[in-house]
Amino acid sequence: MKILKNPENVIFDTENPEKIEINSEVIKNLIPLHHSTNVTDCDFLSEHFKSKDEIKHPIFNRFGESYFYCLSI
């Protein structure tokens, strides 16, 4: 699943957690991540984007100020 993080406008992929894409296009009809899963955004992202060597994955930077959207399932 690809996940768009706003306001940074960055795309993350649950299949490849190390891959980060900068999104330069406007995407319409976004589906909030919590509408696509049965758990909270934090729980879902924690499951797919693990810390390495005690360093948090970049998806968690400014977590409280961010919005997450599901781009594909």
C-alpha cells in the first residue's frame, strides 16, 4: 500500500519501507488512512515502518502535525 503524508507531500510504501518519493502532483479524492484500516494511523504505521537501531522511521517525523492518506491497497 502506498501512503501519502501531508503536508510534506511525501509518499511511503508499506512493501518497501525504505523507499520515499516526493510527490509533485495534486491528488484528488484522497482516502484518509484510518478509513482504509481497522486500527489507528499510529498502530498501522508502527506495524509497517519499524525503527532501525533505535532511530524512528521518517514517516513519524512531525507525526502530530501530519495527515495520512491511502493511495493504493
